[in-house]
Amino acid sequence: MLSKSFGGVVIGIKAFLVEIELDVSTGLPGFQIVGLPEASVKESRERVKTAIKNCGFKFPDQKITANLAPADIKKEGTGLDLPIALSILCASRTVPEERINRYILCGELSLDGAIRKAKGILPMALMARERGFSGIICPKENGKEAGVVEGIDIIAVEHLSQVVGFLKGELNIDPIKVEPASLFKNNAAFELDFKDVIGQEHAKRALEVAAAGGHNCLMIGPPGSGKTMLARRLPSILPPLTFEEALETTAIYSVSGLLSEDNPLIVKRPFCAPHHTISDAGIIGGGTYPRPGQVSLSHNGVLFLDELPEFRRNVLESLRQPLEDGFVTISRASMTLKFPSRFTLVAAQNPCPCGYLGHEEKTCSCTPAQIHRYQTKVSGPLLDRIDIHIQVPAVPYKNLGRKGEGESSRVIRERVTKARAIQEERFKRIGIFSNSQMSIKEIKKFCTLTRETASFLEKVCEKLGLSARAYHRILKISRTIADLEGKKDISTSHIGEAVQYRGLDRNQPF
């Protein structure tokens, strides 16, 4: 007796259809799963058998063979428990096959038949819609997560007996509907705001430019100067996520098991701040079955690296590809996966090991050798990928109790959003999204200078001894500053401000 049901497995951040072909035949009682199942899938035999019996259904006392097709893809995870169980119940004529084949089934079974939360439900729901299924039957805890996908029925269940009753037509379960617009509206407010930051107008302006052009930024200053406070407020001035960006980001969090039932859709740009003891696999992603790392969890958002020189050298060097390409490639013997990782890097560091080099009131206790060793921990190729580096001095004590508020994040975000809209229109036929992504070819096309401005930039480069790399970075930043002002042409004032954001190129003593 043969039956079929449909489930799925997630590889990377994409779901793949798995057809469960199950045969119940005469012979010695046994239960075998074939089709490259990993340990967690093989163990489902005992979970499924016990759950079926404890729900009051009859488990066939015959030879059972379950084939997971296609057989050349490794299956791992516990989400195949539910489709395997229903294939057995379908083979024993407990549920009708014509009903079961309309849905993608996903969920882990407990021994009493309860259906537990699973990872990667959002990619599963997207796959169900692409494949033309009527809907997806998933754990109740994942219902809202899958509900953001329109065009299919999301049947959220808590117990195996509920699924059987629904498929037999004895139980009516209303599909879950989620309005993405309401999620965006209800979660639009930010707890952190730039108006709370006292002073540091130069740093706030630099972060506004970084947000407007997607530029990576390095802040150098003594302890307590507000570097972390500024970085944590950067997402509040970035343009709002589009629905497509939200789905892409949510899929990454879904396969990582980091979504909560109350927040089924990531509607704010993510902010990740890993500790400096993180491994290269933690930052990039990896494992036997690769999972997204911090660079992917920061996709469409901000990755903040505090105390940059304290990160291990191999961890920092692994950031080169995602910063350059916008994705991470992880290769294993049996597979090669790509995870998206288009983020804004914000880094912070002290000017020296003790942190007080150049401080107006406190004396640095470091030797020249210690300072040199500390400042050269970050390689040139990585610094080459950071457009903006600025000094964040300590705030004088007399200013800490100053009354009044600075400019709010909402006002700054409006300017940033307008500048990003200009860039989207400019680059819509090129396939890039911001000024920071411009190559030499785009810089020559979109950063043309008047004779007067070109002469000014030439004098600046000669006087400060700037490299060709710094020259192109200054043009990118100048283009962003002009966009913030809504100007078509780059002026000398834009060049002058951009030069102030290249402190390391000017050998500025931090």
C-alpha cells in the first residue's frame, strides 16, 4: 500500500520540496527511512511511531519503507516528522490522500502527538506558493511567521489529532491571515534616538552621510566618548525596510530559529554587535550544515564591531568578501551555499591600548611601540573597505548637563531617505543600490567635477599626500553629501567636508 505526502528541507536560506513516498507491505515488522536522512531524520521513526499510538491511531504492524525524494539531497532537521506520520496514516486509510497532497507539511512531533515549533517555516511557505500548493500545515507557533506570505492558506495546528480531523473534513481550522502593513505600522518606532546624544555633532553628521550613501564607518575615540551610543542609533536614521527586504531578512532569521511568535516579520533594519571573542564561523556562518553568521543576520542593516583591534585577525580578514560582494560563499565537500550579507559596517576603537592618546585632560600611558602595534592590528585591505573614519572626542564634563535636545532621528531619516531615493533612480539600470557600491567606472560617470572643483581636489590631494584610493573614496562621499542637499553637481564645499571624513589618510593624530 503506497501513499505520498509533501514536506521540505531548508538548505541555506532556501526551501526544497521533499516528497515522502511510503510503502506498507507484508513482511517482518520494521520501519526504514531512505533517501539520505541524517541522524535527526532517522530518529523520527521512534517519535512518529509513539505519537501515532498515543493519539489513538493504529500503527501498521507490517514492513514500512519511507523514501525521501529526491534521494540525492541530504535531509536534516525535525520538520519531516509530520509528513512522515501523515503518510503512514494515509497508507492505513485514516486520512484521504487527495486532501493531504494539497499541502506542504512541516513540524516536529512530541511523543504525545503535540506539534512543536520548527525552523525555516517562512522559506517553506514561500516554496509552497511557488510550487502551487493550496497551503502549508505548520506548528501554531510558526503560524504568524508563515502568514506573511500571501496567496496560500496557512493552517496552524497544535496536535496531530487536529491535523487528522482537518484533513478528514471533521474539523474546521481557519487559515491565519497576517497584514504586513499593520506589522510595519505597529513596530515603526525606535527606542533609541539621536536626540539623546549630547554633543558629537561632527560624528552625528558623519553617520548621517554614512547612512545616506551606505558607507562603512570607523569611529576612533577614548572610552566613554559615545561611540557605541552613536552606533546603536544608526538603524533609526536608515531608510525603512521595503517588504521585499523584510522578507529576505526574515528568511535568514527564520532558518536560524531567531524569530519570535510576537514578531513574525523583521520590519526594522537589524543591528548586530558580536563580542570580539567571536570565531570566524560565528561571524561568517558555517557548521556541518551551514547556518548564517553575524554578517548575514546583519543583512539590510548594521554590523557593529566594538573594540575593532581586539577581534582576531582571521575574523577581520573574513569580512573582506561580504564587504566587497554583498554575500558570503560557504563551501563544503557536498555543497556550496551563498548567504546574503549586504550591510553597513560600523566599527569603533580606542586610539591606543589605554584609550587616552591625544586626550585633553588624561595622559596616555602607552609606549610608542604599544601604540604602533595596537593601531596596525587592523589590516590595510580591511581599512580600504571603510569609507569614513572620524575622531569622536570625549564630551567635556560641563556639557553633560546641558539642557535641550539635538536633532531627532526622524528628521535625519527623512533626509537620508530622500538621498537614497536619488541614488535608486541613478543606479536603477546598473544593479547597485548606493553610492558606496560605485566602481571606478560609475565614479567617472556620476562624480564629474567642474574645473574649479577638480583644481581644489587636486590641491587637497597634493597638500595632504592622499592616495588614489583616498581620492576615489572622497568622490564617493562627496556624491553622497551632494545628494543629501539635493544638488546635481559636486561643489568644493562637498569635497571639503568629505576630506574631513578621511582622517587616517591625512595621518591625523588620534
